[in-house]
Amino acid sequence: MEGTIFGFTEAQITEFGMTFGVGGLMLLMLFIVGHLAWESKAGRFGTFALFLGLGFGMVGFVAKYVIKFSLGI
């Protein structure tokens, strides 16, 4: 079992971390931005602008996996 960590290859560990680790951090960021909008009394448009900026990043991250799945990569 040379080249593995607990039976997983480096590529499998990296894929898991990039999928679930970054996804979890994005959810945490969602709560942070919501709290920031609430504390600053940003209003509807300000809150929309904050979540729009975060949403574009999330859509890009999710689209990467959808494209990979649809192409069979």
C-alpha cells in the first residue's frame, strides 16, 4: 500500500477536500455575509448585492462539477 494514506490516494483526498471542504467553507461564508448584511442594516438592495457577489462564486464552483459530470470526466 505504498503511496496511500489510510487506503486513499492523494488524488482521492484532494478531490474530497475540494468538494466537501470548499463547499462547507462556502456555506460558512453564506452565514457570514448574511450576518454582515444584518449587522450593517444593508437594506434589500445592499443584501442583494452582497449575496449576488457570493452567488456568482458558488455558481461557478457548482458549474465546474456539473460540466465534469456531463462530459464524463
